[in-house]
Amino acid sequence: MARAAVAPPVSPDAPPPLRSAAGDAPSDDDGPRTGGPLRVARSELRRQMRERRRLRLGVLVAVSVLLLGAVPAFFAIRTLSRDPVFGSLDELAVPTWAAQDPVDNVSGSRWCIQDCRLRERSASSERAPEETAPEYERALAAAGWQRWRIDRCPEQPAPGAYTCWRRDELTLDLWVRPPTCVPPPADGRPAVPPSPLPSPAAAGECTGSLVSLKVRNAIDDDRTRPQPSTDPSLTGEDPFPTFTDDPLDDLTPAPSPS
């Protein structure tokens, strides 16, 4: 029969037994002796990590808002600074030789404040008007412009090929004409061109043609409005009738006193 182990008696003056290595590990709360410094340190670390996460999230949101706002703002500014009519003229499928050195000019307001906007483009062509004008007319028809046949196109006689077009709320005048040639100077000095845009062709190089495109808003084009008629039946009575009988013709002048 096995005998049970009996623990040796402990003397009151003996020191407390030593704890194992596992028992020596510190805990989250080491009691009121130290006030829990480890717990405080871990709480501070967690707080700092939360602050960093909030900062990163705030930076990410700010960058996203900036990008989402900057891209539309960029396109809006580009749209406002660049007239879309000139963009449509750039897209005309004309040969390169027919659209040399284009120069654009803008006047008036896009929203028709006081004056509506007038867009003008001047370019030069390397070939004659007989070859250049059909290229522009085909390109305009392909871009959706329709030929506008009116009496005041042009309003005054003009050399070359002058045609008028309409599309949506716009009207367009196309004028293709021979270039302005500068005669050779008589005294040997260089001739001064009369106008810088477009520059006239020099003597001996008077070839090609000049192209002008004028685009206006239809509401600002007088040719879209009803034209006055010279039909006598629509003019009414003459407000200043002509008297055919002189009311003083039958009066006899009195003799002058002697």
C-alpha cells in the first residue's frame, strides 16, 4: 500500500517560495504598488495609432475632393477660354494646303450682352480659289452645315467664291478669293503691305488664295429676319402728298400804290 506524500512543515520564519518564470511575467495591472504604468503606455499607444489613422483618412479625403474638383474645373476653364466654334472649325476635313497659317479673331459677348459674338478666321491656301472653295464646301456639308441661299450673300459684290451656310443657331460666311498681290517697288525699297492679316503675296509669288470664315449667331444676323418689301401695296399712303394745284394760282395781285 502506497503511502501519501506529506508536505514538510513550514516554519513561520521561512521566506516565501520563489515564483516560476511564468509567474514572474508582468500583467496588465500590477496592482496599486505601481499604478498600472504598462496599461497607461498601451492606452497611449492605441490613442496615437487612432490619431494617425484619422490623419491618413483626412489626407485621403482631401486629395480625393481636390482631384474630383480640379478635373471638372480644368475642363470648365478650358471650355470658357476656348470658343467651341473655333474647335468645330479646327475639325473641318480640309486638306492641309487649304488651311495654312490660320488666324482667329473674336469680338462681342458669347451671351449676347450688348453685342453677340462674332468669330472670324483668316487662312491662306496654296492653290487657286477654284480648287480651294470646293474643299471647304464639302467639309462644311460633311460637318452638318447647310447651304443658305439668300439674296444678301454677299451683301456687296465680292471677287472669288462667296457662299453662306447655316447650322443650328449659327450662320457662316465663306469667302475664298485670290490673294492681294503687292506690286514691285519702283525705288528698290521693300513694299509695305497694306494689312498685316493676312499678308499679301509678294510680286512673283502671287499664287494661291485667301480664305475667310465668319460665324455669327443667327439671332444677331439681320439676314435671318424678315426683309423690308418695296411692294407699293404694303407701303400705305404717302404721308407727304404732292400738291398738283396751286391754291394761290387764281389770285390777282393788287396794284401797288403809286
